[in-house]
Amino acid sequence: MIPTPDMLPDPSGPNSPHWQSALRGELVVQRCVHCGALRFPAAPLCAACNRTGHDWQAVRPTGRIRSWCRFHRGYFPGAKEQLPYTVLLVELDDGLCLYSNPAEEYPLGTQPAIGQAVSAVFQKVSDNIALVRFAPLPPA
């Protein structure tokens, strides 16, 4: 999927460290300074310990497909021309789950494999945004 301007995140918002790091090819997420729980997107309170205070930590850009869905309806104006498109739920090797798109769309008639090992690919879509996508890794 090629995002249109109406689909792009705000690179100056609370997730700014994530987007700045993605431009450098690094996957960074929020980490609670009290219990160490990882989270993305950014939040003022930790869902694990309900306390404030966080920093940003690099995590391994690898994981496995935990779930996926294929959208046949466009919920964003720019997505309507790109239907159908796939959204992955990836469980990173560091334990956090992220929603994203595949680096390349799966051809019709094929689908992502649950448990497939994947690695982050950073797709630069503007001067200040690189999106995190996931590409399958070859079997070990």
C-alpha cells in the first residue's frame, strides 16, 4: 500500500521519537521507566503499572506474524484506490505487538502465514516520515 497524505501520521506529535528513528532505519518504542513495559503508540500512562514516566528504547526489528486481515473497504479516502490491502499484527521478538502493512502486498490468492518470521523495512514516504513495514524472512 502506498499511503496518501491523508493517511500519514503526524511526525511532530507524541510519537515523534518513533518517526525520527524510523528515518534512520531504527525501530524505537516507548518504555515505562518504572516497570519496563514497552508500548506503541505513545501513551501518558503505562497500561501495565498505571504510572507516568517513560523513555524511548530501540527494539529488535524482527518478529512473527501473529494475525492479519485484508481490507476490501477503504476507510481513508486515499485507500479506496488501493483495495484490497493487508494489515499485519506482528509480535516483535522483544514482546510488543505492532500493527503495520507488509513491505509488499500479497498477491490475490495468497496470504500471510501465521508464525512467519518477518523483519522491519523502513519505507521513506516523505522528507520527515518513514513507515515501518514488515517483510518475510526466509525459513531458518
